[in-house]
Amino acid sequence: MEFLVCISKAPDTTTRIAFTEGDTRFNEEGVQFIVNPYDEWYALVRALELVEANGGKVVIASVGGADCDPILRKALAIGAHEAVRIDAKPEDSAQVAAELAHYAKDKNFDAILCGKETIDHNTSAVPAMMAEHLDVPCVALATSLEYEGGKAILTRETASGIEKIAIQGSFVLSAAKGMAEQRIPNMRGIMAARSKPLQIVPALGAAAATTVDRFVLPADKAGVKLIDAENPAELVRLLREEAKVI
């Protein structure tokens, strides 16, 4: 079995958000970057589990410059077998999806796994766009992936219950909570990752489909009012008159 896991660089969740260039770009100065957690915890780990059980390899791929190399090394330390960096600055979901799909189109992967979204942009768009480029099915927000009788068996949660899907052939999925559990790389994996080669692939040159007008931070949170537990009438009044709860 051979899987492609798409990973992306994301700012650590404790990062203080600021913008530059007239509020059109995220200010990366002093920011600690990590592997996007949904790509790492769910997509990568599940692919590794399947290969450990059935044989094969896991290839990781990311679109970015040399600043992405540390996150590729982290994914290699967790257990990925090969790492590919498509040498282009990621601009938006359409460009990233086109670049990843161009790399994958002639590789015959059994499946392409992505996290459900990135924690910085939260668009959840890349998996479906990749599937469209590759003309294969896409399963969004999958919570499990197994193989039975040569078919991939996936489940996902929907508004009406648990949906079970069987797919013959290649597909793209976005992995949600439940797919796998986080792995911590051990010292052996960390040391091995240092010597594994990173394959640098020239970019297709796909164009971004969107432009950023400007980013705006959310308004500061209002102060909290504390109401004495012995005064429920005041709480009801505030809920009706200030919070506008009927």
C-alpha cells in the first residue's frame, strides 16, 4: 500500500496574531511553526498504522519554501518514509491543491490523506479541489479508514447519523477526529529523520484564485459582569435588557 499524506506548516496555537504589509499578510516574525495538527494527528498517523499492518510506504508532501523543511523532518521522525517539498510559496487553497494534484497524478497512490483543515485558514477546501483535479472521489471529514476485500471502508459523522462508504480504487479524504491518535516521535525516529533526504520538486506554477484585501482582528472581548448568587433577579434583568435573551 502507498499513501500520500499532504501536510502544511501552521503557526503554533499559542501564537499572537499580527499582520503586516498593510494588513494583507500574516506577520511570521518570531512565530514558532508546527505541522498542522489535523494533518499530523489524524491523516499521517492513520496512514502509518495501515502501512505498519499491511506493508507499503507513506509519502508526505507539502507546498512551500525551505522554511517548510523542519515540519517535513518532524513528519519523517513520526514515521513517514519519504518527504517531498513542492518548491512554491503557498498562496491559497486553489494553488496548493493544483500543485499537490500535479505531483500525485502519475504516482498511483492507494489514497491521499489530508487533515480536515488547517488551523490558520480553516478553509477545508484543498482535499476536494485535489480530488477534482485527479478525477477521483473525495470523502470529507472521515472518522475511520479500513481496508476489506480490496476496498476502502470509511465512516464519517453526518447530521443524520454515521455514514459508511466503500470505495474501489484511489480517492482523497480529509481526516477528522477519531481517525487516529497523536504519536510522539521517539529519539530513534528523530535521529533517523535528520539523514533522510528531502525531495525538492519544481512547482507547476499554478496561480492563486483569490487575493487578500486585508485581514482584520476580531473585536476585543467585553468585560465580564459578576452577579451575586443571591440575586437571580438581576441576572434575569441583564439577560433580557443587555444580552437581549428573550
